[in-house]
Amino acid sequence: LPNRLKGNEKSVWVEYIQLALQYKPLNLGQGFPDYYAPENVTNALAATAKSDNPLLQQYTRGFGHPRLVNAIAKLYSKLINRDLNPNKEVLVTAGAYEALYATLQGHTNPGDEWIIIEPFFDCYAPMVQSAGGIPRYIALKPKSTSGTVTSGDWVFDRKELESLFNNKTKGIIINTPHNPIGKVFTLDELQFIANLAKKWDTLVVSDEVYEHIVYEPYKHIRIATLPDMYERTITIGSAGKTFSVTGWKIGWAYGPENLLYNLQVVHQNSVYTCSTPIQEAVAIGFELEMERFDQSECYFRSLAKELLPKRDYMAKFLQEVGMVPTIPEGGYFMLANWSALENKLNLHEETDENKDYRFTKWMTKNVGLQGIPPSAFYGPEHKHLAEDYVRYCFIKKDENLKAAADILKKWV
Ligand code: PMP
Ligand code: GLN
């Protein structure tokens, strides 16, 4: 393995998807719905496949299918109250993954530092490192760990964040709504981050793939909308998360032309162009949601409504078996502290270094329920902070959430 890839050998997804195939647990691990995607987008894809325009099955414009970049620019022009140029300020990518990759490859020189907030979606650190950059970590920590904990209780220390910024800082990567905590960053927190980015003249990469999954009364705030922030922000989204079609793997980045240019250079020589029919179908999906934007049926509103009872049901059954869940303000994951159940486990049967890996593997094999070990979302120094936790996904059929509750109740 080339040196720049060393240290990136392990992937929690590769390992845990294999584990699920082998032991066939009830799978609350990887984040995807186990039920039908909304008909609007699946019908649009079917119609695209049968379209009388033969070119819809062929290569399309490299930086994004025209119909899709137009739809994306129209939507975000409205959401961030600024006219986006569809051809210069939007790039369509192979999932949010590629948008992150093109951003970090395209904006990192050897030795550049990127500030990463822990826990973080696990690919950020390897992407920074393989681009020659250096991750600098700061952990969100819960203000309290008993009673009812919400994702808003998880905060960063402001002095500590301030101390990470220096002349080598290229940028900070934020994720709101947050995976795995479900935190929806407040205006005050975002303004604090924005002020540091301006003071040190750094970039902000804002991973907003769960932007439409926010529970009342919380509101998603785009850091690109804060004063003088558009100029330094690259914002990332995902059709997989927006329309509950994670297998479609279409994402995007938007931001100022000069910053997006670097991403285009990476994209044109790696992926070059993404799937045409899927982009066409996503574009049709956006056009429909734009038409009914202010109505309650708009999927950007209805999805969170659909997920709220699932969230509350999961929080309740986790509490009933003695875990302490963090109630998320957004997204579809729930972090839970399982340390009160330690006497019911035989963790010595597993050999992993981190206890949350031993817990999740033991549960998969012996209890039949799979979650994700959140220490995968921390840098090497802070993995211990996550060892008493597990991440469960709740965008699952009610009957499967009920089955998860039954499995846990039977076990404890
Ligand atoms: N960022 C976060 C925070 C995620 O949870 C995910 C997984 N959906 C991604 C990026 C990657 O998204 P995609 O599946 O569109 O590549
Ligand atoms: N974003 C999803 C999750 O966090 C899927 C990640 C993946 O498949 N690599 O579970």
C-alpha cells in the first residue's frame, strides 16, 4: 500500500456489512431505509428508462446533468437567498462521498491542517490524510449523561476549538444535522465557527446530507448563509439522504465558482460524469418538491414527520432496557449509552481493542441485533470517549423497530 494510504485499511462499513451477511442479525447498523422509496422518484426513474429520448441513457454533461444542476441551483438559490449559477456553482458527484473527496483532494496541500469535530462521519479523516493533510480533532462532549440526554447537550469547548486554528489551518469540516449524534448546530455555534474561519481565513466544508431531516422545533441553518461566509464555504448534499434512495449514489457540492473549480479538476479526471438516468430522476424529484414546497406533503417536510414516531419509539425501548439514548434533533441515528447493561455481556469473548466494537459484535452474534460502534467516528486519541456507546438507525419499518424492541427486552 502506498504510504499516503497507510492507516486507512480499516472500514467499519466493510467490516459490519460483512458481519451482517454472516450472522443475519436484525440490522440497525448502516443508515438506509428498509422500506419503499417515495414513488415520485422511483416512477421518474422508470419513466426515464423508457423515455423516447435515447440520449437519457448516454453520457451527460460532466459537471452535472443540465436538468439536475438547474434544479439544484433553483432550490438552493431559494434556501440560501442568493442566485446560484447552475454551471459554475454546483457540481454533481457520485454521492456525498465524492463531493467530500473532491473537496479535500482539491483543496489540500501537503501539511495543511483540517479541523474535524468528533464524532465524525468516518471517511473525513482518511480523505484528509490521503490528500496529504493533517486532521486536528475536537470532540463534542455531553453536558450530562443521565436523565434525558438530547443531541443539543453535546457541545464543543469553545476555547479548545479556538486553540486549534493556526496558520496551517486549511479549513474545518462540520456536519449538521449530525451523524451519529443527531445534533443540529445552533446559530450561535455556527457563528462562533464562522468567526474563527474568517479570522484565520480558512475554508468551511459543511456536510448537510440530513438537511431536511430535522425535528420540530429545531431548524437547520446553513453556515453559507451567515455574513461573509458563502465565499469560503463548500456545502455538500446527497440525493440518497434527501429522497431516501441511498443506493442511487448521487450527491452535490455548491459554493462559489473559484472554490468549486478545484473540485471540478478532481472530478473531471476521476469520475468525469455521473449516471444520466439517475440524475434525470433526481431532477424530476426536485422539480416536484419545488412545486409543493410550502405544502405539508413536500417530502422535505413529510420525511421528518414520518420519522418522529420512529425516533420516539426507539428512545423509549432503549430506555426500557436500561440504555441511555441521546434524543436526536435531526437525522435518523440514535446514540445510546449501554454501560448499565455491562453485567449481561461477555465482552471478553471478543478481541477488538475498543469496547464498543466488542459490544456491537457480541450483540450481533449472541442477541441478533446490529448497531455501529461509534469509536469508528473518532481519531486515535479520543476513541475511548465512545466506548460505552452504540449507534442505531431508526429509518426502518415499524415492525422491524418492534422486533428490535422485542429482541432487547427478551435478552435483558
Ligand atoms: N456524509 C454523511 C454525514 C453521511 O452520513 C453519509 C452517508 N449517507 C455521507 C456523507 C455519504 O453520502 P452518500 O451516500 O450520498 O455518498
Ligand atoms: N451514511 C450511512 C451511515 O452512516 C452509510 C455509510 C456507508 O455506507 N458507508 O450509516
